[in-house]
Amino acid sequence: MRHSMLAGDDPVMADKPHDLRTTDLLAAAVAAHDGETIRLEELMTQLQHRAFGFLLLLVAIPNFIPVPLGMGGITGTLAALLGLQMLVGLERPWLPRWLKQRALKRSSLQHFLERIAPITRWLEKLCKPRLERLTAHPLTIASGLMMTLLGVLLILPIPFTNYVFGVMLLAFALALIERDGGLLILVWIATLCSVSVSFGAMRSLWQLVERWL
């Protein structure tokens, strides 16, 4: 009865049973289309309420790939934009029409999922559905704020932090997809600590520069 009442308050809770983990869910979403390409809009529809987590997963991955400097600024901006959407109360991510209609090669998506499978499988061992109300509206507004802050940290030119913040984004994504409120709390705390340490360090650096000048 209690579960039914909660599900009634939030359709997201009743939308999908916990029968698929992140890796299996993404594989099933790709397998549902037998064409050579999949439009991003079709993929988002298949993922339904877990689309925010999936997009954040895509944003997090480049932080683990050796790429030219400046990637943190790109991924940070994208993460912040997703966070702002959650912050204003959107329950599904908004994408511009040109991006929604973008066709992705099915084989490339499958290859991508195979590449990230070891990471997601490992994180899945730490995740399970718990404290699910924290992952549903209106508490997603708090997640939106934390995601925006984390995106800002990635944008800032702080040396050797892309991997750390990338792991936090990855955990954030898994928490949203798996509805793991416990993991979400840990990410919130880690984000607040990172904000405090980062801005404290920047303030100290600025004071040091002022002394030199």
C-alpha cells in the first residue's frame, strides 16, 4: 500500500520496475531499434525518466579519455546546462530540435556501451534502489543545483581535477539511473566539499598573487 501511494504521488516511481540495471537498460534501448541509425530523440524516449542520467553519463565519459586541454570546459558546460534544467523543475531533459533529430550509428553506440561496460558494471555493484524519493521530483531540484555546481568546477581551470570530477559525474549519472538516493547523498556531499576546497584554494592563490603585486 505504501509503495502504491508513493507511486501514485510520483508516476516516475511506477513507470518502470527495477528489473534492468544501467548497462542492461542502455543495451536494451539500443537493441530496440533494428535500423543502422538511431535518432537521439528515439533513444531518450526509450530511456524515459532515466534520460537525465544517460545524458550525464555521456558527458562524464570524455573526462577519462586523453584529449586536448579544454575538454573540462566543454563537459562542465554541458553538465551545468543539464543541472539547470533539473534546477528549474524539468522532469525530462530538453534538447534543441537539431540535436534531437541527430542520427547516431547503432554500431557505434553498441561499441561505446561495450567500452564503458567495465566501469558501469563496477559502479552497479555499489548501487541499488534506495531512498528513491531523493531521485524523484521535486528533490531533483537539489540534484540540479549540485550538478550545476559540479559543472562549474569542471569549467574552472583547476589542474588535475578532470578525472576526479569525472568520477563524481559518473556516480551522479548512475545514482539517477539506478534511483540510488544513498549514492546521491554521497555525491551531494562530495560536491559541496569540492566547492569549498576549490574556492578556498583559489582565494588563497589570489591573495598570494596580490602580495606579489
